Amino acid sequence: MLLLWGAAVPLMSVCQTKDSLFTVKITAPKMPSRAKIYLLYQEEGKKIIDSAVQTNGLFVFKGKIDEPKYSTLVCDTTNIGLSGMIKKQYDKPDLLRMYIYPGHVALKTSSPSIADATFAGRGINYDHIKLEKLLNPIYEEIDKINLRETHHEPGTSALNKKLDSLSAVKQAIRLKFIIDNPDSFIALSALDDYAGISPDIAVIEPMLNRLSVKLQNTPSGIQFRKFLSNQHDLNPGKTAPVFIQNDTAVIL
């Protein structure tokens, strides 16, 4: 089933400035002339759908955002349209998960598939791909176990121990990435995931403080610190306030 946006809305909105303009340029000379690429993301609580057709092998998107946003590029080469793709519930749609951010994002694909696109230079998407490559094998193992529980056998203590072990490995990967990349927006996103909905303040707050001041002052950084501050104020037995995390499942 197509899941085009994350389930949560952006953490915070700020006034738009000229510095919040973004441009995405996709060089795709092998794309069929009828190809259309969709860009899906959320901004200020709204689900955004943009689309582009090519001009001499180049697809261009422009817009405004307050900070980096997790997004999805979906390519339609059959003229079925995005709504048609949703109705058909494609099992293997041609898509690419990425971040858009104020400034210029450049991609290039030498095949008729957006999934094969690569990014120019190093930056947010380079870091995103690096972390995903480390985490994907863990997610695949978790999916296998969940499939076994659903279709073949009920949950057992052995399977639960394996899931706990995989979760610990996943957290260790995130922790190392956060420590090694204090200037990366992806480190802030990873810290959000690492903390969860009931964070250990004594552990998480120092980790946030070790990130760059620039990251701490982003809308997500400010909101995350506010979330931690709210945890300090909780009374014994009081329910924690709801914290809406960015959902990285902006996928199909």
C-alpha cells in the first residue's frame, strides 16, 4: 500500500525567508519523454504534492521550507498518475527517499529509474544514505522475525530475545552516528529516534548539548529541547505529554 507522507506533522513552523528557498534538480537523460516525477513532503502541517515533467532531461522542483524535510520522489513513466499508483497499490514503485533543504539539491540518474539516482557532493542526503545502509540489515532481520510471528509461529522467548538484541544493535549504530556527526541534521533526527517517547533525560540531554549550536537552534532542535524540558517537569505518575516525532516512513 502506498504511504506517501509521514504520519506526523512537522515539529514547528517559522517565518519564511529568502534563505528557506529550495531547488531540486534531477538530471535524467534516459527517462522516457512521458515521465513525470512527484515530490511529496510535509510543511507547516500540510501535505505537499508537487510534480515536474522534463525539459531536455532535467526535472526541477522549487519551494520554501523552514528546515530539512524528509521527502519522497516518485516516478511515473506510464501516465497512470499518482492517484492511479495509489489505487493500484504498486508493490515496487519507482521511488527515492531523500531530504530536501533550503538551498540546492542535485541528483543524477543514468537509467530510466529515479531509484538509481545519486546525489552530488556530500551533505544531508549523503549522511542519510550512510546511516540507512547501516540500519537496513537490522530492519530486514526484524521484518523476518515479525513475518515468522505473523504467518508461521507465535512469539516465543527466543524470538523476543532476538528482537531485543537487534534493537540494541540498532541503538548502538545510532549512538555512534550521533557522536561521530555532531554537525549533521541526520544526527539530530537519529537522536530523536534514539531517545524514543520516554527518554532518559540524564543521557539524552547531554547528547543534545554535544550537537552543534546550529543544529540545536533549528526548529526541530528547539522543539526537541522543549520536549526534554517537559519531561523534567513531569510529576510522579503523570502521563508524559505527546511528542510527535518525524516519521521516516515517507515511503510507498
